[in-house]
Amino acid sequence: MNRVIIDHTNADDFVADQVSKNSDVSWDGWDLLFYSANPNGFNDKNGVFKNGQWGVQARVVVSDDGLWKIPAKYIGTRRKVS
């Protein structure tokens, strides 16, 4: 599986970059949370109700060696056109 590996020195920059690409990523302590709106989140084990709509949330925890190993499918690559 393709992964993006980040360490503590660039984690905040990574989150800021993803937010600028309209990815819904946030911190929960040391964990990164990736949210995606999806009406089927109601029935999903990772489903959450956020901002008035259902979605699916993935949690990426920091490993024992101080790295976040983020699956590539959570990485935003395109900016939303306004």
C-alpha cells in the first residue's frame, strides 16, 4: 500500500497543506483525523456526524518511532475550484 510518511518536524505543515487543498484533516491529540462526507457513514463503523451531515472518519496514530504513516488515499491532491 502506498503511504506518505511524515515526522513531527513537518506534521503541522502537512496538515496546513492538506487543509489548503480542501481536505478535512484535523488533530485529535497526536492523532490525525481524516473526514470525508458520505451519506452511508450512518451505517459505517467509522461513521461520524459532523457539521450536520454523515461521513466517514479515519484515524492515523503516530507510531512508536514518531512517524505518521498515512495511506495515500487520504491525501488531497487537487484544490477545489471556487
